Amino acid sequence: MSGYILATSLPVWESSKAVAFDVNVPGRRSRVFIPKKMIREESGKTYVSEWIIQKKMEQLNRDIADAFLRDFFDADQTLDEGPKVIGESLPGVIALFDKAGESIKYPKLRFMVDGIEVKARRAGDRSQNPGCVFLDNGEGFHSPDRQYFGKIDRDGEFTPGKDCIEGVVEMLRALNADPDGTLRDHGKASGACSACGRELTERKSVELGIGPVCRQRWTNQ
Ligand SMILES: [Zn+2]
């Protein structure tokens, strides 16, 4: 129970956080809710984490559990799990962007991960997801080249996007645990400031892996 399996029917209900399936057995109906973070979309198909399906089945009567699996999923069609992100909690990243948000209207960071430029930005206070952090490669929403790596909610919960790769999760874990050190290491490795993107030229900035203004806005040093 580690992958995702294909959902063969559409949910009957959907909110911003969850979907629901109505399971029918003779004389009875049960509504089963699945958090959206347990769902992956791939090539226009919907896959649901086997782990959550198993959990839900444990809570249901046997005949309803069987019907749930049989009527809504095709266990032969699976999706590799990819990065292990279930329960990934990144409150340190939210705190980092909140701090930067005190002096920058739209805080952004950029990192090179496995040769891909990953941009993290804090959504503005008037957006649909105020204060959440979104990760993509910076291409416009309608660009075919756009890669979407995921979203971090206000409570730190990470929901991976369709293009999320293990390297992005690892970078986020590092940023969560040690923001200052991660900004320094990425800046030193790339030779550019992870916050403003400018090339680091001053000796001290090169040493610290971040420019003086960004250092003040983004770090505790
Ligand atoms: Zn900078």
C-alpha cells in the first residue's frame, strides 16, 4: 500500500479540501470523504492514495468497503508514488516567507534543483490563498512549459503538484529545518542570491551566499 490507484468514477461532491464518493449497497448508502492532498491528477486521470483508501475501508462495514473499492477504483491501474510527501509539514518555510513579507510585498525565492529553476512565491494578502507559498518554474499559467511543484498551506502542510520531484521535496525540507543555511548553501553553489537572483560579487556576499539587503530581509543574521 504505497502507490496511487486510478479512480474510475467521479466524486459526487467536492470542496476546496476534499472530495466525496457515495457508496451504494442494497438498502444503504455511505459517503466517503477523501482529502485532496491524497489525490493526484495525471494525464487527465484521477488517482487516489492507496493508503487513504485502506484507512477508509478499515472504518467501513465490510460490504460497503468492498463496494467502495470495486465501484470507484481500478487497482490494476496505478501511479508510482514519487516523492514521499504524505504528511509533509513545512511550517518553517511559511514562517520564513512571513518574515520576508514584513519588508517585501511579494516575497520570492529561487533555487536550482536537478538543473530546474524552482521558484517559490508567497501569495498576496488579497489572493485566493493569502500567505500560502506556491512552487513552480516561473512559467505563466497557460504556458505549456509550466511546471508546478506544489503548494504549502498556512499551517505548513505541503501538497505536491503534478511535476513535483524528490529534489524539490528535499530542498523544501532543508529550507524548513535550516532556512539561513539553505539560502547560504544554494547561494554559494549558484553564485547568485536566492532571493533577488543577482549575481554575488562582493567578497562578503559570496562567502555568505546572499546579498546584504536580502540577508537582512530573509535571515536572522
Ligand atoms: Zn539578493
